[in-house]
Amino acid sequence: MLGVNTILVERNDFTTKFPKMDLTHERTMEIYRKFGLGSLLKSNGEPVTHGFNEIYATGLGRDGHHMAQIEGLSPKHKEKEENYLNDGLVPLELPLRLSAIVYERVLKSAVERLPNAYVCWGHKFEALEETKDGAYSTIVDPTDKRIVIKSRPLKMLLIHFISNDVAKISKHGEFWHLYIGNGAVTINQDGKNTFTMQVPVTAGNDLKEGDNVEEFINKKLWGWGQPSDIKIDETPFDRQMGKSYRLTPAGGHGLNSGINDVFNLTWKLAANVHGWGGDILLDSYTKERRSAAELNIDMVRKAMVEIGIPRFDSIDKDEHERLVADSEEGREVRHLMAEKLMLGDWLHKQLGITLGHRYRDTPVIISDTSSAEPRRFVADYIPSTWPGARAPHVVLNDGQTSILDLCGRSLTIVDFTTLGEQADKFCDVAEESQIPLKGLHLPDETQCRMVFQLWSG
């Protein structure tokens, strides 16, 4: 798409068989849109009318109680409820939920259609050394010092299953994520009857070959209370998957960070191939994307400290019994637990991180010293035209076109002045240096100009 011949190497010659749900954030969807993949993915994704409810329950058995619910409006519902003032506060694209099975198939097909991409399916990396107590990898720091890292595998049991006993599974309401007090998490993969259960693998908490899968699933679903009797119609997928992560990928940051990494790197590589990039531009990749990775790690740690550990870490057997008790004491304990659980309201509401992350003090970005740098928040996105920020989405006078759609695939300078002479000066110098710079002259777009000035500092 950037005019560079590319070789893609992939160890598998097939796409994933696991129906893992991928949540593609707003910024990632904007990137897909720029390269013509947005509509293709949306046509294969979950309907934007499906909600994002997070339900916490003691279990799904006869004495199972609803403890808390974090409301997650569907993207379409949220879009309708936005007080849309065309002030740059909303993203250009809605988030998308899409099964990894479909996701990979769509992207694989799109890659194979690219005229300048040579794809090598079935090529794999073979040199990996593992020991009984973990895996060892060697890295080199900036001083050329070799560092050996020992990684102990963190295992999660993933059970993919189909159940038409939807009424029982949705006993506490329709959900995207259902958290059971014993640590099991159930994810609704298609808004219908396909689910994935995630269970931490610990001593005595594993699924062995020959075990009754339906019995295991029900045991986890009934939580701390009485047994559930949910019928499992199919477990058609490989049921176990263990992974070791050095970079914590929780919270939907893995896929989206990867797409943003690739987006940042590819245009810089293309700039070098075409002869106008330079080493300094390439050096900026590490600085910019490392800051994003560090921010992601901070958010995951924040989630573990504020949400994950406090939720069930201190619950003993006696408190289990009180939580499922149909009594005044039980209701009081569940109320106290709900208050603790609701502290996690921000976990899937990180638009301030998704859209608001800025690249600061990189080799190619000069900070604005004329005003104070804007504040950044986790949940709330505050638009900014500060150097290194994503440009705000503003609809132009025609009522349809976003200014983001008018930006080119290389560099764009926006000029709101009457004659556009300022942009012309930049474009003339860029042309002499053979740098592809597009001048965007918008003298009549007063709303867009106001928004860009409003959020400049």
C-alpha cells in the first residue's frame, strides 16, 4: 500500500482455530480505515448493537447471586447518546468485536491480494531452548551487556464451547464478560451460543485428557454455591492453551498495540526505501512505541493492583458461604463486594489512553514550549493538536467528510488561512527535498479551525 515490495513470513499455513474474541479499539479501526480495511472487517464483525456488559456473580447454580454489573453500552447506542457537537471529542470509528477465527481469515485474504507482497506461509522459527523450570532468553542492552531472562510460564486454561442453554448462562443478564467468584471468566464470543471459559491453571485446577469437560465447565460456573446443570452441546475446539508472557497483554492492549507498532514502523521503513526518510526517522520508532508499551504495562499493573488482586484475594471459605447466603447478612456482604468490584469500571473504558497517547521528545517531534502540555486521562479523551498527538476527528462543512480522511498516506500540512500561503511554503521546500508533503487548504472550515485552535494547548 506504500509502494514497497514486502516479504511476509508466517510459520502456519492456516489461520487460528481458536474463537478468541478480539476487541479492536477505535484508533486501530481508524488505521484500518486509512488503508481500506475498515469496511471489510466491520462487515465480518459483531453487530455494533451488541453491548459490553461486565457481570460479576457468585455462580450460576440455584443459589447463584448477581453481585455487580458494569454497564457497557453497545457502540451504536453510545454513538446515539453522545452529545455530538463536532468538537473533536469522539473518534472517527467505533470499536469492533471480532472472533480471531474470522479476523485472521479476513486479514490473510487481504494480504494475499496485495500485488507487491510475497507471502511465505508455513515457515517457522525452530531454535527455542526450554528447561524444566522455565524458558531462557538472552537480550542485549544499549551498552552491549548481555542479559539472561528466565521466564516462568503462566498457564491459562481456555475452553471453547457451544451451549444452547443460553437462558441459564445468562441468568444474571446478557453479558460480554461473566466473572465468577472462583476466578473463572466466561466470554460470549458471538452474542449467541459460542463461549470461551478462562481458568487459571493451578494445582488441582486443570483439565486432563479424558476428564468430563461438561462437568468441569459446570463446576466452574456454579462458583461458590450449588451445582449448575448447563448443557454443553459442543466443545469443537482444542481445549487447552498455555502461554508465557514477558509483556503483560491483558486489557486488550496486545492486538491493538501490535497494529499501532506496525503502522508506526511501516511508513518510516517505506520513507527510507523511497529515499527521503533517514536514520533519525527510523530511530524515532523505538522511542515512540516504547513509550506506548510502558504505558500499557502501567495500565495492566494498575488493573492488577486496583482490581484483580483485591477482588477475591482475601476471601476465605466462611465468606464464600456468606456471599451465597439468602439472608440479610448475605445481601450486605454482596453489597460490600459490589462496591469493590465497581472500582474496575475504568478497565474497559480507556479512550483517554487509546486516542490520547502522545509521542513526546522523540528525534522527529519538537515539543511546544509556548504553552503547558495538556493533561492526559485514562477514561476521558481530551483532543489535542499538541506535537505528537493524534489529530482530532472533525466533520467538515459537507456534513460527511472527516478531516482525517483528507490526510494523505505520507505527510500532510493543514492550512486554514485565506490564501494558503503558509502551506505552500512548506510544500515548496518539501518538493525540493523530494519529501512527499500534501498541502490541505481549508479556508472555509471555520469549525475545524476552531477545534484545532481550541485543543492546541
